[in-house]
Amino acid sequence: MANQPEICGIKQTHSQGVSTPGKNHHPPSSISKVRVIVRVRPFLPRELSSRNGNLISCVSLRESDSSSDEVTLFLKDHETSRNECYKLDAFFGQEDNNVSQIFEREVRPLIPGIFQGFNATIFAYGATGSGKTYTMQGSDKLPGLMPLAMSNILLMCECTGSKIVISYYEIYLDKCYDLLDPKEKEILIWEDKDGQIHLKGLAQTEVSSIDRFNEIFASAIQRRKVAHTGLNDVSSRSHGVLGITISTPCHDSVGNAIVGKLNLIDLAGNEDNKRTCNEGIRLQESAKINQSLFALSNVIYALNNGKSRIPYRETKLTRILQDSLGGTSRALMVACLNPGEYQECVHTVSLAARSRHVSNFVYPSHKNGNSNTKIDMEAKLLAWLELKGKMKSAQRTGFCNSPFPGRTPSSVKSTRKFNTCSRTNETKVVRRSPCTAGRNLFSGGGYPLHCEEAQKLAAAETNQENLAIPVYGDILSESNPFLPDESSFVEEEAISMSPLTKNIKSLETPHREALSPINSNNGNLHFGPCDPKTPKLFSIPGDVENDFQVLDTPLDKFTARSSRLKSSLVQEYIEFLNTASREELMELKGIGEKIAEYIVELRETSPLNSLGDLEKIGLSSKQVHNMFGRAARGLLANLVLNA
């Protein structure tokens, strides 16, 4: 690391080419283990006075090789002689300045990566009264990790021109509440299609100086839920999360910016209600805190044992930490210990030691561009659609409706391919009847199988002399091809044709009945006059040459009607979502209270135009179609019951 170049104090790091195991394709990533360190707080004055100053710490560090990247933590209960050993990444003893040491050795190296688009998370974990809030917030004389990190980031922004915005919120009773802009309504947690967590309605404030940060941070701390318990005079009753987002300009022509984020989380401590003697609301708070921390241990257990399902959605805390445990963020866990409580230390360190085995797949975030990039991407998308032939239907419509067709139907072109063999000078153009011309109005023709048979027959007789293959010219006049006009008819001239030519002619013409046999010894074929008609066809989507199919069977008719019914039902469903009230939305199957709120908030900004717009509220494509399917089945079931 010492040989890597530095720009404005930022070391340029390079990630290893390890594939990311997520559901999306990301840039090359590096595997980063969750780093776990231990901070042992000093004994408090009231603890020293309660035991006449005769206190022995249950936490100690065993001697290890100086070249080793880990330390061995030894826990011993001096009353029962029970002991435990755990391996961790670093140890910080009971010194008064151990918070500043943690920042210099563990936190400061993470900050340069944030300016390069990486995310990082630092969270303090431990029992109640173990010093987690002091570690993160500090005091006026000894600042904690939050103000120290903010001060360092502001210094680096002076030479990078980066922009900083902060957010601060708490998870109280498993609900998120904003501390910068307090309101009664809780913050909603959304997950986008890339698996990234977003908080809807969370306030963000731009910060340009440390004085401005201290002012905002001090007022936000006062709003956080704290209370007196039997073990702590000022006990945090919620998990606090400080988010620092850094946008660094790329200085390119497009105006992109590299965005990185640092999350600093002060977790509430797990509590033993027998010792705290909690009652009423304190008991409810303690139950929610313990439940969220137990869910955190389940997530770590599932990650370490390779479980197919990771229970991130059990609580709001695990949803917030989803990116830090098995996600894409660099993570640092600070395990805070009370040196006088052996059992609490064992519980904390055992979970922390298991967290060391969790792997995160770290990669820099994508560059955020301006609106010009979106316009360019739309143009590229249109060009790609044209290249892939998605505009065929428009071309067919233009050919059928235009009075000046500039392109010969493909069915006509297919007959011209037969004109590869020798032909006598007596061969002349043969006029097709109006109804035959009507068959060639659509690309691909009405009888592709007949054309293939005709080609095979023609290839078999390529060596015959005086073979006359009918070639059709411009069969459509400048008038409307759908209307019969005398000017559009040309007198048919009789030509000498071989029996093979007559067979091909019988295959190409639509006058032959569908089940009539093909007789190679047929004589002269006579076609009677008929009214010009266009076959009754319907379109089947797909990138195939023949986009139309004749409705011959009742199943085809039923399928076509079902498709039209589904399209109509989808439009009615979208219109209902745009106009119905919140209570009316909840009456539909598949829509609950929260989804109804999301839909109402989404349509206030932009109305729904398709089912795909529902993915904006965090639903996957499969969830959207399942929700529509449940609503449609419910409506059809009611119709059947009422019939």
C-alpha cells in the first residue's frame, strides 16, 4: 500500500477480479471480510466505589506473534474460573484515548475508498452499558468516531471538490424515524432491482464545515429516544444511523459524479430484563431491541452456514445492515465490552467472532450522470430496436396502407427466386387475380408451407429445358389495393407451361381447397372469377417471419379472444390503480396496506402507464404479475359465482 500513488491524501486502490455472486452483473469486485475489533471501556466511577476499587477485568489479551493479522482474546470469570478464547482482528484496551486509536488505525483507512465510489459501514455492538454510544458519539473533550470521521472527510473535500450530504435516523420499536426532520410518519425502506436499500422520505442536509455538522448533529441527538434503566442512567432505546454521502465530480464532458457512502451505526444494547427491571413501554422497547439483535445473529449464522435464504427481512435493523453483511459494503464491527460482566462479554464476543467469517463482495458504485445521459441512452435504445427488427409491424402497416408501395411483398419475391434456370423468350408475365393479390398483402405470405413445397419442386426440375416459371410483376396499382378497380386488372395471356409449372401454380394459388390432393398429372387448370377478399388473420407476437395465422380452429379463436380480454383487463387494472382510493385499493387481492400507500404516493408524482411501473415501488417483475394474477382471478371468481 505504501508504493501506491496518493492524490490529495487518497490512496488509489485496485480491486481484484473476483466475480460477484449477486443477481446482477457488476464491475470486478474484491472479497472483503467483515473486520471485527474489540474495545474494552474503563471502569466507571460508580463501579469502582461499589467494590472499593478492587476490580479485575475479565477481558485480557493473550500474547501472539507480532506478524499475525489476528489477536487472541481471553475471557475469564474470576468467580467461577470459567474461561473462553476467541480470535479477532484487533484489540483496544481500557486506555482513555482508545476511541481515537480506533479511528486512526481502523476508520481512517476506509475513508479514501468512499471518494472512489465504495461504501463502508461501521457499527458498534454490545450489551447495554458497554460504551457503544460513547464510542460513536464521544464527548465534548473526546469526540467519537462520528465527529472524527466527519472532520477528516471535510478536510479531504477541500482538495477534491466533493459534495457532502448527511442523514440521521433511528430505528425505534422496529420503525424508522427521521432525526434531522422529525415527523410522525415513519420512513419506508425500499429495495431496488439491484438489491440496494433506499429510505423513502429521509431528509438529507448538505454540510460544508465542521461547525455546521456539530450544530445539526447536536440537535438530532436530542431527538433520539433515551431513558433511565436499572443498568444505565441514559440508555439508548433505539438504533441510531448516521449516513454520510460523498459525491466527487469526475471532471468529464458529461458531468458524472462518483458517489460513495459511509454509514455509522450505534446499535442499542441487548438487555436482561431480570436485571433492568423494565416495565411498560421500557419492556416493549427492550423486547424489540433484543428481537432485532437476535435477527442479526440469525443473519450471521445463515451467512456462515451457506443457507439459501438469508433472513434480512425479519427486522428493520437487518434490512439496514443487508449491504454490510454479505453485501457490497466494507464493514467494521466494534465489539464494546464491559470489563466487569463476564457473561455479557461472552455473548458479545461470540457473535463478533462469527461475524469475521462473513464475506462482502465490494465494488465501486456506478457513476451518476445528468439528464443528457438519459437522452443518449434512449436514442441508443431506439437504434437497437430498429437494428433487431422490432419495427417490422410498422413497415407492414405502411405497405398495406400506402397507395405507392415501394417494396414488393416477400411472397412475391419468393417466386422470383425460382427464375434461376433458363427461360424461353416466349415466357411472359402472368396476371394474378385480385384475390390472389390480396393474399400477398402481408409479409411472409399466407401459405409459407406451400411456398417451400414449390421451391423443392422447382429445384428438382432445374435441368429441364423450356421451363416456364411464372413471375409476378407489380401486382398492386397506384390505387387502393383493397378495392377492385378495372384499371388494376391486366389481361391474362396463355402460355405454354410444363406439368411441373402447373403444379407450382396450383401450390401458389389460394383457390385450391385446403384438403384437395395434388395431382401431378393434372391437365390445364381453370380458375373461375372470384371476389377480392383478404383472408381473416390475426397477429402473433414474436420475431418470426410469419407473424400471422389463420383462425381455422375454435382453439385459435378462443386464444385470440383470451389475449384481447387480458389486454383489456390490464388496462382496466392500471386505470383502477390510478384512480382508486387507498381503501378501494386494499379491497383487491394482493394489495395490502403498505403497497396501497406506495401506489398512492407513486401516482402523485407520475401516473401508472403499465404494470412495469409498479416496479418503482420496490416490487419485482414476478411480484407485479402475481399481484395482477390474484386480482384477475378474484374478479373472475366473483363473476362465476354471480352468474
